[in-house]
Amino acid sequence: MIEKNFEGVSVRWVIALKGEAEEIIKNYAMERVETTPFPVYKNKDLDMWLILSGIGQLNAVAATSYLYVKSDASYNTIWINFGIVGSRNFKVGDLIQIDKITSSDFQDNYYPSPSAFKNNNIERCNLISVNKPEKLFESDGAYDMEGYGFFSFAKKIAPYELVSVLKIISDAPGTDLSKIDRHRVEILVSKKIQFIEKVLENLLDLQKIIFLQLRDPKYFDEICLQKKFTFSQKVTLRKYLTQWQARFPLRNPLEEIGQRMTASQILKKFSDNLLR
Amino acid sequence: MVDTIYVEDEIIGTKKAQEIISKFRHAKVTSIKRFGEVFNPSNQNFRIQKTNPALILAKKQKGFVLDAPKGFGIGDQDNYYFSHMYNCLYDCSYCFLQGMYNSANYLVFVNFHDYQNEIVKTIKRHKEKKVTFFTGYDCDSLAMEPITNFINDFIPFFSRYKKALFEIRTKSINNTVFRKHDPLANCIVAYSLMPEALAQILDKKAPSVSARIKNMKYLANKGWRIGLRFDPLIYCNNWKDQYAELFANIFKEIKEENIHSVSFGSLRFPKSFFNKLLQYYPNSEELSFLRSNDKGIISYDQSIENEMNEYCRLELMKYSDARKFFYCG
């Protein structure tokens, strides 16, 4: 379950097709908020959004960047690419978490963080992103058409540990691709929804750690409202208030500030107090 | 312990890589081209990775032996360090590695022979002069010994070069490797130490200070030469009492003649490292005394630093010859 009261929760799903997304949309009670250029869904209480990117690397990158801007996603946001894939070495219906992403077009490889895999007992696998549906399956691993594009962008806007690629095997060598219809995909996803929830729960735990690291120290906003600080003074103030909290947890720094003090006098006062 | 191993394609078939991989039967092994693909990307979170570090096996390509920082040494004029591994099993709050690297994954370079070749060249370059080689700065070599067998390889190697001093800096109490080899006159087992109460808060996952002292005593009795490293010295409310007690406890157990050298230096960081640390440990009282100095280094106020160095020097002189003291700053 997602802790609704925790202010740091922020999740974005990037999924190619409606059939793949349907169970996620239902499970997390999301509603459509936009139709073009990409269909976008949102939970009304939580900062959780989902975008249908369409098929292919370009669509994946475009949709991820669109959702990033549209939803005003913070740095501390979980990004998940979910969808169906083909594989020669997994069974249809298996849920897999991707630990290496390669592309048929690019040399760089990506490696989602092992922190995201901890304690969930979900099979791990490498992903090969290709430009057209794979039929030959020459290598072990999973084949898709979006993962590489998604990851190449998402890793720039969020910590590595919060970017995950999760897939369900829908086809193997010899599968008649025309028979993988929306209904069949929805069934595959619904059978694994509790495991998908578990992956998200683990990511939310990691998000909480980062949220606490990035949070401004107590009284920072109040002091910045009272006096005008330059950017570099704010950096120093943030540092001093963090140190203040650790050293004098019972002393309110606001009480140290005289009405006529300038920003630099305030910083000097904090610095002097913290010296010993 | 490790559930993910990344291995560079170039070394996956080597004996050393296979030997290490075989110690983690349940780990998922993933091939990589170069370690930088996993270790270097920005946007990684060191603290999160520290909860579940992966192991990376790689080949070091260059920079096997590096000059030690200026003012750093234990007597010899020429000082070098080398790192066969980046990152550490322990999780000390003040560790500069978390400010230095993007990743907390353990990175092990398996081509030990290339390091040894470079060390030999360095020794030859210095002809008759004594040279010191430090290890254990970017990792705790001894703590990872069961995995890497690094010290087991390097003790016999340094036994052939008597003019070279080999320092192993550690907090580990693993003494298996020192039981396997005869004591080496040119090898110093140097222990990082701080008062027990501080270590309980700051030296997470590391053995207690009393266990370290016990192990030093064991090694000293076996004939190994011991180094005492009070670096960093940590300022806190009753630091004088705490350090005095620590020194007394050490010298109660270990004879002065077994001590090769004593070094100390106060807590200090480059600015960017410190900012990351403060983000990771906002509630650390120990970090709250540090300030930026005019050289762009974050350290204690000069008066605190001088007072700590002087006090510790005088206290240590009660037990040991001051000619064995070295200041690192």
C-alpha cells in the first residue's frame, strides 16, 4: 500500500499500449486527464501519473520527456517503464526486472541499480531494445521496443535507483504475434499485479531515503522569507541550519535573528555559534 | 552479502575473476564492457547503494601507483599509494569515499601483477632510497581479504623488496592472512582508531575499537609491526578524556617496541565531499563543528585543530617516543 501521508511520494509510469497499462490504471485508480499528444492518466490524491507512449524508442523518449514537463516531476520521482516483451529463455507470463539494457542501434549500455531489485525475488534479465518486433531471438534475454529510449532519458532526470524497467513475457520464438491481443495482455498483467506492487513498494522505500536527504533543514523557508539571501548565501544558510539542528536541537535559530540584521550578519551569527 | 556481480568482458575468463565469482554462488553475474559504465554515471545515490552494494570486477588500465599527498608519510621521503579496490565493506560516517565516488559498489581490479610490475619499476627508480607504499585508502584491503586474497599475494611480493615499506591501513580484525605468513619487517599493519564511544556512532559495520586493540596485540605478539593511525581526530564535547583513555587502553595492551609509527591528523574534506556528507548525515553532531577554510578545505577551526594535535602529541608522549609521530594534514 502506498503511504498517502508521506509527502515525498511521486511516481510516473511510461507504458506503450493501453492493454499493457489497463491493470495498472485500475489498480492505482488513475483517471485520464489528457488525450493528445499522448494519453495521460493521474491518480487524484497521489502524485502518480501514467502515460501511453505508443510503440518504439522515439515515442518512449518523447512521452517520458513530455510527462516530465507536464507533471512537473521532481528529481526525486520514481520512473517505471512497464510492458510486454518476447524472450527465448523465459516462460510466457513471467514477470522480469531488467538489470542491463542494450540497443540494436547504440553502443552504450545501461544498468538499472541493483538496489531496486532487493528483496522482491523477481527474476532479473537483460533487455535488448530493437526497432521492429523480434522474431529470431538470437540471444538470451528479453526483446522490447521502448526500454532503451525510456532509460536513456529517465536516468538524466531522476536518481538511477528510482528508474526501473519491468516487463512481462508475452511471446517466445514461434508465437503468432497477431494473437497477442489486448485481452490476453490484460490477463497476463493482472496475474502479476501483486508483484508489480511489491516492486513499487521497494522503490518507494528508496524514494523516502532520498527525500529525507534532499529536504531543506527546519526554519530554512521561514528565514529566507524574512531576509533576502543571494543564491550562494542560501547554500551557506542551508549548511549552517543543518549543522545547527544537529548541534542545538532545542534552540530555535529564529530567536538568534535580530530585526535589523542583514543576511550576511545572520550567517556570521550562525557561524560564530557553531564554531565550538 | 553480494547479490550482483558486474564483470568486464576482458577479464571474465581470468583465474582471479573466476576465483572471486566462485565465492558468491547465488549472485547474478552481468557482463560489462568497462567498469565506468556502472561505477561512473552521475545521478547515483551512494547511501542507497550502500544498502545493497554490487561487486564490480575490472582491469585497471593505468595509474597503478600514485604519489601520496604532500605531507603524508611515516618517515620515508618518497611515498606512494596504490588501490586495487574502491569502496569499503564498512560504512564510516566521515569516510571521504562517499564524497568522492558516485557509486558505493565495490570495485575490485583483478590484475594484481600489473600493480606489482609498476611497484617494482618505482622501487628501481629510487635505487637505494627507502620508499613507502600505502594501501587501504580507497578501501579496507584486509576487510575484503577473504574475497580478494590481495594481502596474501602482496606479502610474499614485498618480502623480496626490503627497501620498500608496505603499509596496510585497516579496521579489520581478520588475522588469518597474518597467521599464514611469517612476519615481514617491511610491512606495517596500521590500525585506524578513535575513542570507543565515537566509533560506536561513526564506524558503522566496523569492528569495535577494543576488538581492534585485541587484534593489534595478537599481531604484535606474532612479530608484526603495528602502526597507530588517529586520522581523523574527531572533535566532540569531551574529546580530551576520550582520547586520553584510548591511548591508555592501547598502550596497556601493546608494547611500545612493537609500534612502528603513530600518525594523526584532524578531520578534513574538500568542500564538495563535505556537502554530500552533510546531506547524507544531517543529524551528525560531529560534522557540525567543521567550517570552510581559506584554502577551500572543510576542517575544524585552526585553534581547535592546533589544540587537538598538541594535546594528542603530549598525551602520546607519555607512552611512546615522539620520533615515531607523524602529522598528516
